[in-house]
Amino acid sequence: MRPGRTLAPVTAYSAGDGLSVRRAAPDDIPEIVAMLADDPLGARRETPHDLAPYRTAFARLDGDVNQHLVVAERDGRTVGTLHLTVIPGLSRRGAARALIEAVRVHADARGTGLGTHLIQWAIAEARRQDCVLVQLTSDATRVDAHRFYERLGFEASHLGFKMSL
């Protein structure tokens, strides 16, 4: 982290069933990357055998007050992750918005409500940081994820565009 900057504390979250959400630490990188790689899309783009680029990226994230990479733990075991970015802006009368990225739940924890808890944490944290909206993107092929986000109150309101560099 750059001198003189302090991170806004991530609000701790406990669901009462042994589940907690906390800021990710460098030791969490292997588990996070393994979850990112554990699906057909991630398997093509992630390299869990080479953690060097992830460690470099983590250092950048960890030093930025607007980045909130978190892990979910249940009974001391990492079972999920999410990356929340607070984006300051001029539009909407100078409002900030939050962007949810890289939501992953460990394969053996899927279907337990953990994804819902992670998204609820992200929404609460976005509100706490005075964001006026929270947004996310989901790959067009992840139709189950689309239904999940719609059940949580998100609406498909925009058409997204990307360009690989």
C-alpha cells in the first residue's frame, strides 16, 4: 500500500452457521485461484500452477482503497470469494457505484446459500461505502448464474461490450 493511504475496513460478516466473510490475505491466493479455475471458462484462462502473476495482482489490489477482495470461510475453510470494486464517478450527481466481480463458490459448497450470502455482503458493503448502485456482469453462457442474480433482485438492464487487449 502507498504511504499515507489507509484501507477502508471491510465490514466483517457472519451468517451464524460458521460462515464469515473477511478481506483476503496473501495466503489465500492459492485457494482463490483454484476456485477461479474450477469451471469451464476459468479452466481456459487461469493458471493455478503459476501463482506469480496473481501475487503481483494481489499486491496492487491490496494497496487500493477501492478494491475489496474477500474470502468466505466456513469453520476455518475457504469456501468462496468475491471482488468488490467501488468506482467513484461524476455521473448520477457525483455518485459512486460498486462492481461485483469474480464470484466463486467452492464446488462442494455450491447449493448451500453461500453465493447469496456473498452477494448480500457485497450489497451491504456497497451501501456502507455510499454507493448508489451495484452492478455486475456475467458471461453470456452462465445462464444459471443469470437466474441466480435475477432472484437476488438484479435486472439485465444493459448490453455489455468487451475488447481483449
